[in-house]
Amino acid sequence: MTRTPWQIQKSVVFALFIRELKTRFGSYKLSYVWMLVEPLAHMAILSYIFTQFGSHIAGGVDFPVFLVTGLIPFFLFRNIALHVMEGVEANRALFSFKQVKPIDTFVARALLESFLSAIVLAILLLGMALLGLGVPLRDPFLFVALFATMVLIGLGMGMVFCVIAHYINEARIVIRIAFLPLYFISGVMFPLTIVPAEVRALLVWNPVLQGIELMRAAFFDHYRLEPGISLPYMAMVTLVFLYLGLAWYRSKRFALLAT
């Protein structure tokens, strides 16, 4: 029985997903533990730094929970963008099979990072709830929708990075370094309410900060959103990044396959 192109692509993406999963964790028995190490290390350091005024900076919510709702979305976005950027180079040998296309590797990597991030988030929130911390999750459906939005922004940006890195190899280093200052201006460790108005007017252009703030508003009761934080803006930025990524990929897809 002849399979449709959609059925073939689903099979390819699933096979790439399993391959990426085995590549990431298959060689070491404790590899899965390392998924939790990064957010836990960040939480420990930041909680120690803000131990004197954490309850105030987090707007009255438990500071570790506040951190998790910023750290995981940021790591989700960052990891998808960077892994999609490297998707072609890491899987170049597979493109000798005509069924495998670069877009399949992009989707498989984005799905894997989404899957892993969702697991880490669930484990951390469950652990905090068992420790007696407040884990309200006010609007789970909106929270999941915003989680998916962060995935799509990372996917679109990762495809743009992939094309840039193909022509300018040194751009890989610059892009990776750029995520460090982005970490500090994306509201991971602070709510936008404590930022001076003149700085806030600039920060609200950052779609990652917008996503984190909106996710916290969907998570915590009575979380205050500042003017400029907008769900329509977030949706528009997501569509723009996806359009740019897909359009640029389509126009350069043959060049990406050239060795």
C-alpha cells in the first residue's frame, strides 16, 4: 500500500525523534538526571542571591516556583533555537535518504526539547508541591498554549540561525554568546513590575520576556501584568518568526544540503 507524503513525513520525524533521544541519553545511565541539574543549579544560586528579599521581588509568591516558571520557558526557547540551528550539520549524513529533509530534523529537535522541558517542569513543580510550596497553576490551558508559543518562536528563530550559520560559520559562536545577556533581560529572575518605567518600555519588545510574563500570569493568582505585555503581540511575533524561518529555509534548502 502506497503511503501518503504526510504519512512518510510523520514516520521520518518520529524516527528522528527517537534517534535524537538515544543520541542525547543513550550512552550514559545518568544522562536523564542532568536534565534537572541545570534548572536546579540556577534555582539554588539565584535563591541564595535573593534570599534577603526574594519574597518581595517575586510579588508574594514562593520564589523557587517563581524561578521555575521563568527558567524552564527560557531554557525551552534557547535549547530549541540552538539545537535547530545545528540540525542540518548534525544530521547531514541522513540527507542521502530522499525521504529525510532538513525540516524534519528541525521539527524532531523542537519536539524533543518540548517533551524534555515539559517533563522537567512537571517534576520540579510536583516536587515543590510535595515540599509545601504554592503551585496554583491558575489557567493550565493558557499556560500550555503559551508553552507551545515559546516552542514555535524557538523553532522559527532556530531556522533563521541555521541559514545564517550556514553562510557565516562564526555566527554560531556569536549566537550562543548572545543568549547570555538575553537571559538577564528576559524576566527570568525578576517580575517586570520592579523595573523602572524607562527600562520597562524597552524590555517589553523582547518576546521571550513577554512569553515568560504571560505564562506567570496564567500560573499565579493575581499576578500583575504591566502595560505593554500583550497576548496579541506574542502571537504576532510568533507568526513573524515562523514565517521568516520557513520562508528563508524554503529559499535556501538546497544550499543547506550542499557540502
